[in-house]
Amino acid sequence: RNVGKVIRAICVLKHPIPNTDNVDSIQLVIPQNQIKRQHDIYIASVSDTHCICARDYYLAIVSTIVETDDPESEIKPGLDLL
């Protein structure tokens, strides 16, 4: 039984997420009430420190539960932070 869908973008970055003190890993949550949604947007980022990607690269994952027929636009607030 289908109860929902998730959209997830996996992004390879050449820089840490801005305004995060250049930390090696971070998890951010954009609260649903700040972006007028029913579900939060989650952002996780890791670096080469964790042997996840090549040196000087970062891997960021932006995800949320789909609420509309245009899921790509739903993660835009998270992608804009990258």
C-alpha cells in the first residue's frame, strides 16, 4: 500500500555548505512552518574526512516527503542553501 513518496537530491559540491563554519559534516532541518509545507526539508552533508568522497569534495543530500505534482520545486529551499 502506497502511503507517500520521498524526493531526494544527491549533490556533489566543491565547497562546504555556506554559513556552517566549514564543518566536515552537518545535518540541517528546514522546519515546515518556515516554508509553508506539511513536512520538513532535511539536508545532510559529509566530506572527505569521512572517506565518503574525494578530497576537497562534499556530498550533500536534500530530501523531503512529496506533497505536490512538482517534487523538484519542493526541495528548492534546501538546494538554495547549497
